[in-house]
Amino acid sequence: MSDAAGAAPAPGAIARVVLDSPLPRLDHLFDYRVPPALADEVRPGVRVKVPLRVAGRSADGYVVDVGDTSDAPGRLSDIEKVVSPVVVLAPEVWRLARAVADRSAGVASDVLRIAVPKRQARVEHRWLKDGAPEATPVEAEPSAASEALVTGSRLAALPTPRPVEVAGTTVGGWAAELAEAAVGIAALGRSAIVAVPDRRDLDQLALALAHGPAAHAVLRVDATQTPAERERAHLAAMTPGPHVVIGNRAAVYAPAADLGAILVWEEADPFHLEPLAPYASTRDVALLRQEQSGCGLLLLGSTRSSTVQRLVRVGWLADRPAPRYRPEVVLPPDDVPATRIPSATWRAVRTALATGPVLVQVARPGDAARVALAAGQAPPPIDAGRTAHELGRAFPGVPVLVADGEHVHDRIEAGPRLVVATRGAEPIAPGGYAAVLLLDGRRMLARESLWVEEDCLRWWAAAAALAAPKAPVHLVGVGGHVATTLATWRLTDFADRQLADRRALRFPPAVRLAAVSGPLAAVEPLVAELVAEGAQEIGRADEDGLVRVTVRFDYAAGSRVAAVAKAGLIRAGSARRPKPPAPPPPALRVRFDPHEPI
DNA sequence: AGCACGCCGACT
DNA sequence: GTCGGCGTGCTC
């Protein structure tokens, strides 16, 4: 059936389709005719197969809109088939993917690959047969915080930095707070998304929700699930809620029905950085989604990052007053060399070990093993770090538990022991640790990174939050303003100071960065165009023909800079290609907001 | 990815 | 004139 010029097409006869292709030049909507036989199943959100005539093949895609007319030049092809009538791409998620891609000169289908799980035919068949599960209301008294969130408040907040008891087990204060907020949002009939950095944090949050009134409403989405479980949760999220969707960074894209608020724990944690193009962090996606949907947003963190503080200072986020409670931090005395453990710290560890576990935070996995070895748990090491070695030797007979990437411990039993953990792997102790020893601060601060000071403060603060009330937290070998901040717990003052420094230097988060890399002949003209939009070149690296130029620009110029970069990438996509025997030239690439400059 | 088209040099 | 190589641009 052909639609001759002038003939009125049947209503809903044209479908707009986003193609599943990483090519920037295919990153727009394509119009296709809907054959009458497929008219019942073609709806926004379904997966389809469509012809791409030039290549003489078909492409996968999603219908994002259905209409009566097309502005496309030439005549339209027919949709080849509907892969499945199950709606998997919610309109809200499509809009979000588009915005996330646009912010960083990326391709929307790259975002969709993160946001929509792979199809599981068996799951979808079962879904069609069984229908959506029954929605059950959540019976609870919503807190004032939840009430504010569902009306669209945007908040930056610090949690109570100590472990709390929830249903007979111990979780971080942050997990209890996020669980309470999510329960309240669900009790108001709205869905909540809670995104946390890693699997351990997710388990803690799940535990905090498991015995509460929203336990039946929890949908977990994370990488440890099978593809079938992931798709089931994805489909369930779209049914009438309320749902509490919990997960890692991809959860921020969940198609949660009637979304009331997005809650993000520890937005500055590197696990929130997406390693796939266009590399959007949980925080940036959450900010875009909040803006599009008007839902609430809560960014809860052990510390205040300069990035979030900037949003507070420009008035985008409200700053919720910090809880009065703070850990008992002991700084090293000035007269003790930084390489030695002060005698007061020795005494504190000895005293604490009489009553409960002591957490020792170290920088690297090897250091944890060294403490254990020195404590006589195994033959002595050859190159034991000095302080670590000393520590282990000082408490012979005390059980030592190592917690690092290889030895994963979510929580430990009560009772005296030394728990030596690399930063980020610290187990929860029931009731909290009797003392916390932050051993490797100097080495952590020596790392070269734009974010070292913020990272160290966050790692220390997170470990300090595992201490029991009144338990001492000893920072070894570090002075200066980061140490002082830990002791005074003036976390927002620290963030203000960081931000002021970055404003003076014109570095992130005061400005945004983009890195353009590829052959000089492609990079040079694009950089010139970005500069014309107000960007400024701040660094250039050149390794045999491949250059990488870093530019900075103001947030206000962001959308223009990204649009120009995208146009450049489209042009470069059709640049000269040598015949197969010749090696392909390095492609032109633009990466927005690289975590580290240059 | 792979195909069409058009610009330009070389030949009848 | 016109054949054809190859670089460019397009794919609803």
C-alpha cells in the first residue's frame, strides 16, 4: 500500500523511531509507515525492527511517538516488525536519554543501552501472559521530609554519621534515613528511586527497607542480577505503584511509575561515574530528571562535595542543616613524626580492644595483609609498611580480619578484633566500632587527583561514621585543613573553601571541561569552533599523531558547546576512510566532564 | 556498514 | 564527449 501525494494517511500511520546505533549521524528520529497489520502493536515504547535502505539491512529501534504526518523528505519505508508488543521504553525515560546525550554531545541510543535492559523473550512472554502484578499501597506515616520531596524539593543533606539499629541489625545512619524517606514517599502513593554507589551499600539499604512497611514495594536493579531479573524489575517499575526502586547508578534511569523523588547516596563516589559513553554520572542524570519531571531530589552524602556545594550556592539545591551529632575525632599531636603512630593512639586502640572491634583503615590491599602478617597470623612480610607492621606486632593474639576487594565482609560479629580494611571495604560492626584508626592518610593524600582532598575527607568521614557513639576516631600522620575539617566536622565550610579555590583557578566544578581527541587535522578545527562558543583551551597532549585538547567553559555555555561538538562529531563520522589494508585512523572523540583534567 | 552520486582527470 | 576512480554524504 503506497501513500500517494495528497492522500490522507490513516491516523497513527506514522511511527517515529530511535535507532539502536552508536553513529552520531543516525542519532535522530526516523519516520516509518505502520503497516495496518502492525497497527495494534505499534505504540510508543515498543521495540521494532526497521529497514535502513541504503545499507540494505535492518536496524533495531524503539518507537517513541506515533502520529499522522511526516516531515521526512522522500517516501517512507514500512516498519519491518514489532519485536515484542511489551512497552519497555517509557516516554519519560526517552526524554531523559535525549537530554543526557545532548548535555555531553553523546548519542541517545548509547544512553538507552544503559537505561533499558536487554530483551529477555521468555520474560516478556510470561509478562504478557500473566499481566502486571497487583499494586499494594504502603501504610506508613510520611515524614515532613517525604512530603516536601514529593512536591519537588531539591535538597543537599548530610546523614547522622553513626550506625543505627534497624529491625535487630545495624546499618549506617544514611541507609536508615534513605529508607525512611523512600517509605514516606511510597506512603504518599508515589514511587521513589534510590541510587547508591556499590553492591555493599545496596545490600545495606535493602536491609533497612526489608522489615519496613514498604518491603513489598521494593524493586532492586543491579548488575549482580541475571538479565531476566533485571528485565522483570524494569517492567514491574512501569506498572502502577508505588514502587521503591533501589539500585546502583543505572537505577537513576528506572521507568518508575509516578515518580515522587530521586534519592542519591554519596553522589561523589567514583562508582557513580558511568564508564560507558556519554559517561553521565548518577548526580548529573538525577539533576536532569528532576528538572524534566519536577520530582523531588535528595543528595545525601557523608561529606559535602564542592560540586553539590556549587548547586547550593547558586540556589538550585536547598541545604538541609546537618545533624548535631559528630564523631569524636582525635588528630595527631604536632610533636609526633607523621610516620609514627602517636602513643595516645596506641592506648586508645588497646583500651577499645578490651570492649569491641577496632577498625583500621589503610590505603591499599597489601597494607591490610601486612597488618595481619605482623600480628602473627602468618609468616612476617618482607616489606611491611612500617606503621602497619608495628600495629600488628603490638597486639599479638588479637584476631585480625582483613577486608578488601578480595576478602569481602559486609558485617562482622561483635567482640574484640582488629578489622583492617581498605577504604571503601569497611564492614559494618554491630553497635559500631569501639575505635577507628585512619592509618594511611598521608599516602591517600599523596595521590595525584583534582579531587584528592574531597575524596580523602569522604573516605575518612565514611569510616568515622562506623564508630559507636563516643568511640574515638584517630587520624594518623595528617595535619592541615582536611584533618581539621574531619575533627570539627565543618563539612560545608570545607566545601565552600574548595569551591572558592576552584573558582579562582577556573577549574571544575566552577567550570565544565571537555576533552577533544583524535587526529590533529580533525581536532584543530573543532577546538576552534568550541573556542568561538566561549570555550578556552587549557591543555594539549600529543602522542604520535593523536592529540588531546582539554577546553573549559561556563555552565551557561554548555548546551551550545555540546551542540557544536555534536555537529563536529557528525562531520567527522563521514570523514575519509582508507581501504581495509590500511590501519583505521584514530577517531575524533569528545568527552565532556572528564573526572580528571588533561 | 555499505551504497549512490558527483567531481575531475584521462582517454576515444 | 564520456568513462570511471574515489571521496563524501546518507540512511525515514
